[in-house]
Amino acid sequence: MNLATDRKIQWCPGCGNFGIYNALKSVLEKAIDEKRVKQENIVLVSGIGCYGYITNYYHLNSFHTIHGRVPPLLTGIKLANPELIPIGFVGDGDAFAEGMSHTIHIARRNSNAKLILHNNSVYGLTTGQFTPTSPKGFKSKSTPFGNPENPINPVTLMLVSQATFVARGFSGDIKHLQYIFDEMLKHRGFAFVEVLQPCVTFNNTYQFYKERVYKLEETDYKPDNFNIALQKSLEWGEKIPVGIFYKSELPTYEDLVLRGLDLFYDRSVIDLKDIVNEFI
Amino acid sequence: MDFSIFIGGQAGEGIKRGSMLIGKVFNRYGYHVFIMNDYGSLIRGGTDYTEIRVSSKEIHTSYNRFDYMFAFHMDVFEKYKGMTKENCFTLTSNDFPYDDIIKEAQAEPFMKPSIVLGVLSYMLNIPENFVEDVIEDDLKKNAPQNIELFRVGYKLAEEKGFKPIHLLKGDKTPKPLLYGNDAIGLGAVRAGLKVYAAYPITPSTTLLEFLAKNADKLGIVALQLEDEIAAINLAIGSAYAGVPSMVGTSGAGLDLMGETISLAGATETPIVILDVMRVGPSTGAPTYTEQSDLNLALNIGHGEFPRIVLAPGDVEEAFEVTAKALQFAWWYQTPVIILSDKHISESARTTDLPFSNNYPMMVKTYDKELDGTYHRYKITPDGISPYAPPSMPDVVVHVNSTEHTEEGYSSSLPETLTKMKEKRVRKMKTIEDDFKLMRFINVFGEGSVAVVSFGSPKGAILEAIENLGIKFVQVVSLEPFPTDAVLEELKGVKKIISVEQNSFGQFADLFERKTGLKIDKRILKYDGRPFSPWALRSMFEEVLK
């Protein structure tokens, strides 16, 4: 199984997107080969940014949509046909600038979809402006005197938004990313994965992250306690934790909304006369 | 027999719900009913009223002048007393103990309309047991207390010596008394709707409530999202995944959906967008009616893409137009906008919906033998590509908001842009050609003077032109515009009058641009209140002179 298409991948050499692309590709290929998922049921959705072209590079159903609107699209897809496995890609602009509210709402809905955040803390495609995750003081083309805003912590935000699976990975560690993506795929409910990635052209954080990240699985951390997870998510400095922060299983939005309805296959004609009779 | 009943009071006094009950009584008593709700953007207080118009012949709109006036407070009476007809029977809170009756019965203020029903039934000589059956049927567990209030009203009217007339039982078979928004919902479901998504905004909210309440029976989901943008993007997702989907909103909400309507056009995703127009600009007067979103609907969304804009003229058409909108969205794989307005959506009328009509969901399906490897944006002579949802083995569906190749891969090469733009132009031409055959106008009456209009003024126009020797051409499809059909109908017509509810004359401008004809008189109304048939009639008579 090879999910690659004949499209030429057009990211800067060394771009963090390669790590994410390759890690997910191998996880999905393996899952398909092992018949854990059907290839035709996977649906990839991407927003706007350099990473957004990622849907061109997988031989899988896809919807390359507009900036910030990935989450509601994922929910619509899952509702329409629960056999589908919607996986969304978002940038830090999609998730926390243009589409901030959608990101929070899909988490608190526990819509059974996956969301992968390409977090490079800079707008690459528009050639280098700050984003909601850029550090305070960050000098960019639109903030020559330094970013005046405090950055968003995606893991903390997703935890308090009641996401049922919250993880963080580093694009420089593909093996570890594969582990996280595999767990993400297994999760039933809303799964959020932040991937720390360098933008080699406008914000090369490769060395910065490489020196700081450590794996939660290699400590005695257990991702089953919300309060501890919340505390852990605040750790950011000399050491930056990666791994699964929190995991729990709860009924999904689709379970609660569909209540057994089958929108995709059931096309029986409804007799409206019964409904209209009460209006006479 | 044609009379109008005014019931006025504060928000929270059950005027809207109570009027539906009273309307039901007259409907079952064999009369045509039209109900118009005039209310403010308030939850308590204010001066709201409802007109219940009752007639032995078919009626199409509110009359906006009253034969019976029931006012629960003096301020609502003062505000509207100028709208009574000569010999109007008036019963204000000064003349009648509405509040005391409620207090004595230990009932709630929202049950006041049941007292009115008692007074009316006495004055029109409608048998008590007939009315009580209707109350029982309509209000179910709340019926006993309302029946008690009804009896008090009836008895008090008798004691006070109100002069009764005998309203004979009419011969009309009772029909469903439906709001426009109910009809829109039913039409959508008739054509296969499965997902309705919205954010509450007057006057479209009642559709969300109607569909949510009946979701199980209708086999659909009706969802409230965090905003209009989420609503339409969710619907784009479910439509992409193969399920008929629709969103509903009003003016400001349509603005918010603009970016995604362009997305639907570019990605060729079937989606129906309902705009229930209200008074703009901005927050405007949210509970009053207007037709000022026409230009917005015709132009919303950046870039160029095929679209269809349809405007029903009444409750019955709302059903049909919505059903067809879903069919068109799926056949042409492009956004379809329905323009309703407050006067259609939140007014109720006794209506026979064409339930026997079929609106099958027709889709140009993918045939592996014929089409080869699946390409979402396959170039075809009519601009419409075979449709396939995700979940089909060996089919990969690449949908793309960036300009794309036939396979759906991103590309900004000049030949790609040219090819795809020409594909969408061809699709637009296909729609235009098909619509020429369907005409999409309604024509009433004959004469050398013609009235042209769209949407809710239809009702008042129909009543205004009666026996005047005026022809009325109602345009249902605003995009594509039925130029040929309109020109054919207006051949030999000497004067053209346009009627619409906005201050710029958006329809008149569109009409002139599309037909090359000149409108002789533009009738514009922009006070948020629907046209009165009698007022329109005298304006028409002026032109005929």
C-alpha cells in the first residue's frame, strides 16, 4: 500500500510538514493494510497555509477548504456518514485566528473526528507574519517592534474545551509522531494533536524544540487525570513535554444527534400528511 | 364574507399561539384563514398584534384594517385604533375585564386569547361544543383551563348584550394552517433533506424549531451551531459526504455565509441557502418584513460561479420552490439561494401543499465503465461532472477550494484556470437553457397594464388586481432571470408597474437590465409592514386613469 499521489510535493526542503505527512502516511497505510480501516472511508480536510496542499499528496478522499472552517466540515462529514473517518489538518491561523470558535466548539461537542495542528508559530504562506501562537516579542514582518500579544497554548485550550484526546508531537521525531497518530486513529471521539514544527524559512525552531522536547511516555505520567493534564500542559520553557496529555471516552456528538438515524443510506420517503394533520 | 380580527397586547400574552388556535376554529368552520403577526423584538411588554383574516373566498394576505379589535392594553389600542374599519367592534381592557378573568380563573396571561375566542364565538354564533372540540384537540393538556376561559368570555359577551350575527358554517374543506417556514421545511424534506443547520436569527428561527421538533418523524437532523459560518460549513461537509443539506438564516447571517457560498460554487458542492429577509441594513428592524437582500443574493460570494436564486410568493410556493431548490442544487452541484421574507415565513395561511408531487433527487452519477477513473471535476459538455460521495471503493474524491485540475488537485496554471472557469461558465449556460424551458414565472389576469413583482407582494397584488383588467407577472427565478418568458408575456402591454418592498427598487432595476423594458411606475414600500391589498388597488387605479 502506497498512499502517495503523482503530485510533486512543494514545501521548502526541511519543512516540518514533511514529518507530519510521512508519519500519518505510514500510520494510515499500515491501518489499511491490516484492514483496521477502509481506504475509501478516510476523508482528509485541510484549511489554508503551506500545509493545506497536503490533501494533494495522499491518494485519499479529501476536501481542501477555506481558512479556519475545517472543524464544522469534519462534523458534517461524520454526521452524514458515520462510517467515514474525517481527519482535519489546520494551521495555527486556521485553528486560533480565523477559526478559533470552531476549534473550541468541535472539542466541546466531542465530534468523532481528528484534528492535527501544524503549529509553526508563523504565517509561512503569506511570507512571515506572527500568529496567535507566536511568542510575545516575536519579531515578524507585521510586528517589527515585537509581537504585543500573549501566545495561545493549544494543549491547555483544548483541555479546557473538553477535548477527549489531547496530544502533542514534534515533526522532528517521526517515530514518536507515528505512535501519537496511531493512538489518535484508535480514539473514539474528538482527538486533537498539536505538532510542533519549524518553518525553515521564516521561523526555524528545529534546534529550539530538539533541545527541549521530552516524551511523557518515558516518565511515569498517565494521561487519565484531567487536573494533572491541565497542570502538565502549562509546562513550557527549558523542557517541553510531548506525548498524550489526556484521554477519555464519552458519547460523541454524532451519537447524541443521530440517535440511530441513518442519513446516508436511509432514503425512504416520509409521509408528510401525518405531520400536517396537526395543523388542521 | 371577509373580515379581520385584531388581537393586540404585550409579548407574553399568547397572541401568536392563541391566534393559531382561533385560526384553526375558523379553518374547521369552513373558512379560509390568513394570519399575520406584527411583533417587536422583545420577550415581555411592547405592543404586539396579530391579524386573523377570515374569508369565504380564497385570500392571499393580511388586510391590515380590522372589523374586530381586541386590545389587552390601552397603549396597543391607541397605537392601532386608526386601522379599524367603519363599524369595527372594539373591546379594550377599559371595556372588558381580561385581567380579572385571568386572575379569577388562576390562569396565565398567555391564555387571554381564549377569552377572545369566547367573545367571538358568541358574536358569530359558532356552536360552543364545536369550538371546545377544537381547543381540546389543539391544546391537549392545556385545554381544560382554556375551555374554562372560553366559556367565561362567551358568557360575558352574552351578559353584556353584544350583538351577535349568525356566521354560517362555510363550505371549504379544512386545510392545513401553515406558516411559510413550516412549508419550507416540509418542501425540503419532500425533496430528501437530511441535514438542516442554522444559528437562531429572526425570522428564520421558527424553521429550525419546526424541523428540530419533528426531526424524528422526518428522519432528519436539525442542528444549531455556534454561528452561521459553522452552520453552512457543516452543511457543506454533509453535502460533500452525500447527504442533502440546507441552511437557513436572515440578512446579516447571509452576509456571514458569503465566503462559504463562494466555496460551494468553486467546489461544486450542492447546498441550499434560505434567506428569510427582514428590514435592514444592519440589525434594522429584525421582526419586520422587507425585500432588500435581492442584490445581495444575486451577488454574494467573491469570484464568479453559477448560482440559482428563487423567490416563492406565498406559503404554497414556499413548499414547491424549496423542494425544487434541493433538486437543482444536486443536479447542477452549485449553491441555490431561496429568498423568502418575514411576511411569507412568519405568516400562516390555510394551504393545500402539493404532497402528491414528486421531487426526486436526481444526480449525475459516476459510471466507472463510461467515465473511467473518477475525476471530481471531469470536463463535460454541459459543465456538470459526475458526482460521487466518499466511501466508494476505488473512488477517490478530491474536492478543492483552490483552483483545481479535473482530478481535483490544486493548480494555478493558466490553462487550468481557463479550463475550469469555462467549465463553470458552461454550467451556468446549461442552467440558463434549462430554466428557459421551465419559465419560472406565474401569470395572472389580462390587460394592457401589467404589474411585475417577486416574493410576498404576490398576495396583495392578486387581491388588488381583481376585476381591474391588469395583468400580473410574478418572477419566481431571479437568477437565471426568465427574460424570454417575461418579454413574451408583456408583448402588447402599454404600461408596466413594479411592486417591491425596499427603497432602492432592486427588482425594478434588475427587471429593466434583464428585459430592456422600462418600468413606468415603481411602487416601493419600506416601512416594514406588508402591502395592503386595498391600498395597492387604489395605486393601480391611479395608473389606469
